Amino acid sequence: MQNENQTIIDELNGFLKGQYMGIHAYEHFIQNTDEHDLKRAFQKIQQEHKFHTMRVAERIQNLGGTPVTDEGIVGTVSDFINKFITPSNRNDLIKKAIVGEGYYGISLSEKMALGDLDPESNRMVQEIIDRDYRHLTTLNSLLH
């Protein structure tokens, strides 16, 4: 059972790293705007990503694994680079969030969800991806 679960745990930990990348990306977006409505929207999305990390971490624990606690080395390097290339213009900031949410949040997660997940884990990941699609709708509505 442990060996069987290890593949699922590894997949979920990969997904969890992506959630941490999203949390850190939104932190940069929040820090780079003084517009109250935009800051609130980013904070709400970031809070949902934080909630998702708790759900995924709990699932990993229930499968007998240990959840990762950060985005890993690739995410750390990406986070470092993003600190220097985060735009401060409203629409550019929103567009960067859309790319991050759409490509990293959804596209890569959907590919992962096609992998070796059990039905319960797959259902949870699909719910999170569905929520990420709503984030895209919110972000698109903020563009001027």
C-alpha cells in the first residue's frame, strides 16, 4: 500500500509546490500595487491558494506521506527572478497574474491530474483547478 501511495504522494507534492509558487507570486503582485481593488483581488486569490495548500497537505498526510513545505529549488529560482521582473503597471501586473494562473496554475496542473492519482485525490485536484479557472475570470474582469 505504501509503495502504491508513494506515486500519488509524489504527484500531489508536485502539485503542492505549484500552489506555493502561486502564493509567492501573488505576494509579489500585492507588493507591487497601491490600487486597493487590485490588492484585495490578489489577496483573495492568494488566500484561496493557501487554503488549497492545506487541503493537499492533509491529503498527502492521510496517504501516509510528508507534504513539502515550499516550492522547491525550481520555484525558489523562479521566485527570485520574478522579484526583478514584476511589473508595476496595473494591466501588465494583471496580465502576468493571468499567465501564471493559466499556465502554471491550470495547464500544468491539468497535465498532472491526468497522471497517477487515485479517485479522491483526482477529485480534489479537479476542484482546485476549477477554482483556478474562476481566478482567471476574476483577473480578466480587472483589466482596463
